[in-house]
Amino acid sequence: MDSIPNIDIKEIKTNLTRFMMSYKFALNEMNTKIDILMQEFQYIHDYNPIEHVKSRLKTPENILKKVQRKGFELSLPSIKENIRDIAGVRITCSFLSDIYKVSEMLQSQKDITVIECKDYIKNPKPNGYKSLHLIIQIPIFMSDRVESVYVEVQIRTIAMDFWASLEHKIYYKYDKEVPSKLIDELKEAADSVSQLDNKMESIHRKVSEYKEKDEHDDGLRELLINNEKFSIPQAFLTQYLNLDE
């Protein structure tokens, strides 16, 4: 077997490193965007719709397996265009309405291009799987170029995430040959998860309505930034109200 010249190996390593780093930077960018949304929502609305955020980068080995399984050309341009989940972000929310709220906030950002949206909540998979999937593109500014990088974003409730995690473990344990009885029980569990999410959403709406009615004027005169309270100066309130008249 002929050996590969060191210079060729170095070039391959450099190209692959730049390729993988672009997806790492895309994840960094997405995590920053999500963190800003979380903090803004907490300060402005005194509520955070996001419970957990998890990001992952596919390994070169797993990328290669998917390329071979799908029959795509083994080249970096082909991989970049056809494998769109190399960078993945999973956002876990408390309530159903939060999923669409977070999705809308992300999609409205000017530097995010939505390529595909699959709503497995309104249209669940046959096995009961539910989640909102987005394929987006974001620009990454490198030292000598701007790369448009695909990122897969999955948004789901805590209950949906628990079910998906359990389902994945079962399929892994049985090497995808799951007994039909277990498949039926998983589907029943998915239906129970859906009922729970709907019930919690109803409670969430009632709590929000109660909170709006019970909100005191004193609380509206305070700002909370970095866990510090600041009183809004009366002169500012007076000036602002006069401008609105």
C-alpha cells in the first residue's frame, strides 16, 4: 500500500480542522444567541421559557458513517451541503407555547436563515416522537472568509425530551429490533406525555393570568439587572409619561 506524502496529510488535516472548527464556531454563536434571549426574557418578562440547552458536534467518524449510509460523495463541499446536522442544538422548554415562542425569536433574527422547519408536535412521527426541528444557516466570520454554516435546532418540552431519551436507550439496547409490545407501550407513553404537556400548558396560562392581575405597582418601579435592584427615577417616569401625552 502506497504511503501518503506528509505534505498531503498536512493539507488534509488543515482543511478538515477548518471545516470542523466552522461548526464549532456556529455552535458558539448559537449558544450566545440563546443565552441573550434567556437573559432578556428573564429581565423583561420575569420569566425564562428555556429550561436547558445542549449542543453537540458530530465526530468525523459519525459524519463518515452518515455519508456512506446516505450514499453522498466523500468530499468536504458535498458533506457541507448534504449533512446538515453536524452542529446540533437542543433546547428544552417547560411548556408547549414556549417552544413556538423560542422558535419565533430565533427565526426573526436577521442573520439567521431558516432552511427547513419540521413540526413533529403538530404532526408526530408514527412512534409518537414529538419535537420542533429547524435547519438554519448562520454566518461565521473567519480570518479570511465568511462561512454560511448549517445548524440543526431541536426544541421540545421536558416531557418530550424524557420520552425521546428513553426511546433512544430502548432502541440502542435492542439494536433497533424492539419487541412490538414495547413499541406499543412507548406509543402509549407518548400519548400520556402529550396529555401532560396540554395539562401543564393550561395551568401555565392560568398562572400567567393570575400574575398579571396580582402585579403591584411598586414592582413596576424597579429594575433588576445582574441580581441588583434599581429604582426608576421619578423624573424619568414623569418625562417619559409627558412625552407619551
